[in-house]
Amino acid sequence: MWGLTDSDVSGVWWDVRTLPLIRWEALVTSSHPSLTRALAEALVDVLWFIDGSEDEQMDQDDAVKVMEGVAHVVSTLPSDQRQELIELVGEMADAENNPARREFLEAFPQGFGVIDDVF
């Protein structure tokens, strides 16, 4: 259903492009210290997938609408919640081993309107 085969569950969940999306361990046992952290990681995983999707995987107009919708929602969060999201994404970037994903995480606050008017 998700492009997942038995050989893919050796630690990483893979989509059809063999792009690591969600660590399998997170699905088996909760490793998140909070609901906020879990949701932030899930949001970033979805946006990372959408950002890297090809025309055959997702209509690009729909991809832009989803990403703009997320940017609108996070840009309207109260300052303290935006700051919390910035810190969570920063922690995720610091722990990321994939250079492309790390770059995506580092650009996330600016690209999705999280840092507008925070500082």
C-alpha cells in the first residue's frame, strides 16, 4: 500500500523512490517526548515528501497548494508556538544525517513563514 516491502523495514520506511520518510522504529514504539514533537516530525516528513515529489507522484499544482496552506497556518501561530516549532525543527536539523534533508530542515522556518515577525 505505501510502497513498502518486507525488505524495506530494516530501520527505514521507503517510498517508491527509496526516499526515507519515517523511521520504522517511530511506528513501532513512540520515541517522541511530546505530541508537539511527533506532529512536527510528521509535518516535516509530509512536506519533505511533497517537496521532492515528481509529476508522476503528485500533481505539482496540488503540491504547491498544500505547501502554501501549511505556510499560512504556521505563519498565523502565536509567537511562542512559532518559536517552539523553530526550536524543534532546529533540533531535527542538528540530528539529521542526510545532507539534503538537513538543508530542507534548516530552510524550513524561513521557507514556511515560521520566522516572520518572531524576532
